[in-house]
Amino acid sequence: MVGSFDPKLFIDEKVEWLRREIGEETAIVALSGGVDSSVTAVLGFKAVGNRLRAVFLEDGFMRLGEADRVKKVFRELGLEVHVFDVSREFIGALRGISDAEEKRKCFRETFYKTFSRIAREFGARVVLQGTIAADVVETQAGVKTQHNVLEQIGIDPLTRYGFKVLEPIKDLYKDQVRLVAKALGLPDEIVKRRPFPGPGLSVRIVGEVTEEKLAIIKRATAIVDEELKDVECFQAFPVLLEGRATGVTHDGKRKYGYMMALRVVESKDALTAKYVRLEWSKLERVRDRILAEMPEVTRILYDITDKPPATIEYE
């Protein structure tokens, strides 16, 4: 897949394509800080410069401190990031929804309605986004709805939301995107960053999303990111499972708390994946910190399921 791929030629072709497609318009790019959206943003800036506005949505489902991190990274690259706190809208939109597909579709609708409003504020009629090939393949196959797939499933964004969507990397897989990121001179913290789902931590909570569960999964995610930052893998993250399990306190009293799974996998294109045989010492360190810092959790499980039959994410 990667052997015959020339990232520099790809960059030249896509910058020219974006320049033609955007024309003299103002455009916005949906920037989350992951490698896909970061590559898309830099391609867009190379094409039209300051006529492209980088927009980060603080939707309530991001990692702790993510907005500040993204602003800092792109400030060092010379790009301004506009942060919009829309967390109340997104959390409210998903309230009471337990089904995984319904959560993803609800997120998608809220996402694009929000961008529709922001686009009008900037006077933009073009939105760039970092859709990649795996997003399209899984959505069209019915595996799960990716929030950034529209035209490929018959939704016209211009008619429905009032803007045209441009997807310069939609034919690439993750390993190819990383090559482009490196060729663009992006820092390693972006080039090598582990993928993060478009709907964020909302899909790392099995079942209904609540403020309590969000607070737990955000803290657990920070612990996993810190403790497993040196592990060579495609993905490493915690998942808050549905339901609760009986536990016991150190003084022998019964307690009832949440169950959490740890997922660590290796993959090239996200279409298949193998679980990582993580060292026991690392597993124990993650376990100890989560249980010590989150008394709401009573049980930690390690997921050793490959893809297939499982997906990488739970929801």
C-alpha cells in the first residue's frame, strides 16, 4: 500500500486541487488535532493561506486539555485555531441515547449543524475535513457510522447544511496519512499520535452518556495516555462498560461500581487489528492508578479480542 505512494507528489496535487475547488472563497477546516485533520488543515493553508479558518469544537467529549494542546501546537506552526465551546449542545443532544449507532448519527447531525452556524459566522461556504478511506469503507459496509461521511452515503451537505465539503485525504489509509504528515513537516506528536474517534469519548462509554460517566472516562483516558505513552501500538484507551459490578473495600465492605476495559491494539489501516500482549507491569500500573484515583470503578478488564471479530472501538 505504502511502497508506491509518493507523499510529496500527493501534496502538490492536493494543494492545487484545493486551490481550484476553494477559488476565492473563505473556507473553514474541522480541526481536532489528530493526524488526519492536521494534514487536512496544513494542505488547506498551503492552498489558500489565511482564507482558511481552523475551527476546533470543544464538544465535551475531547481529552482533558485538548483545546489548549491543539492551539499550542498549531501556534508553533504559525496557524491560529478558533475554539468554540459547544459542549452543552452536544452533551444535551446525546442525553438519553444508549444505542451505539443512534449516538453516532446524533453526533453527526449535531456536528454538521454546528459547523453550518460557524460557517455562516465566517462567511464560508466550504468546509474541509479529514475523512480517510477507512471511514468511508466502514460506513458504507454498515460496520458503524463515521460522523464525517456524508456524500458517500447520499447526503448532500450543500443542500442540507449550506456548505460544500472537501475531503483531500479521503482515498488514503492511516499509514499513508502519516507519510504525508511527515512530508509536510508536522511534529512527531501529530505524525505518531494515536487515532481518536470523531465522536470522541462519547463512543468510549458503552450505553447512555452522562456527565458522571464522562468525568470518569476523561480521567481514565488521561491515566492511560500517560502510563502507556511509550508503548508501540496503534491504539490504547479505556472504555467505560455498561452496567456495574460488585466490589469490596479494603475494610471489607461491599461496594457497587463501574467496570472498565482497557483496549490496546496494533494496526496499519484500522480495517483489521491485533491485540497487544502488554507487559503485566504496565497493566498493573494502569489498574492501580485507575482504582486508586477513581473509587467509582470496581473492576478493570483487558480486552484481547482482535478485529475481526471485534471492532477497535466499542460503540
